[in-house]
Amino acid sequence: MTNPNGRDLVLTRSIAAYPAALYPARTDPDLLKRWFAPAPFTVSEAETDLRTGGATRIVMRASDGSEFQRAGVHEAMGFHEGWGRCANQLAERAAEL
């Protein structure tokens, strides 16, 4: 990702899975629900439109029942500790496929 200041941020994570398993885990709403939110959050709703310009909508639910929605066309991702946990969960789910 390139920010307005001209700096690049590149994050690399190796997951022991074939691309054929990772792609559906990232694009299939039912599979997204199984790993996308960092535990103990869950994904209560997931919608994806894989066409160019298509929208993605994900609703994460906290253990207290509060929900957080992310919607729109996803072009860039910020990194925080939760993404590391999500990557671990993705690796676990991909290993099951």
C-alpha cells in the first residue's frame, strides 16, 4: 500500500496452504464467517461481490452482542494485532479444506 507521503508498507505472511484453499476462504461468505474476525469476535453476516467494483459487507459480533459493520469496496488494509490472529485462524481453516 502506498500512503500519501510516498511511503510503502509491505506485510508478508506465509501460510502453509495451497492458493486453491486460500482463495475461497477469503471470498466465500460461509468460509469468511469461520475465520475473519479475531477471536473472541465472530462474523454474524458476510456478503461478497467478486466483480470489479463489487461490494463486501462483513458484520463482526462481540461477546456482549454488540456488532460492528464493515462495508464497501476494500482496496487497502491497515494492520493491527487482530489481523495477525485472523491470519492464524485463516491458516487453520485452510488446513481443514
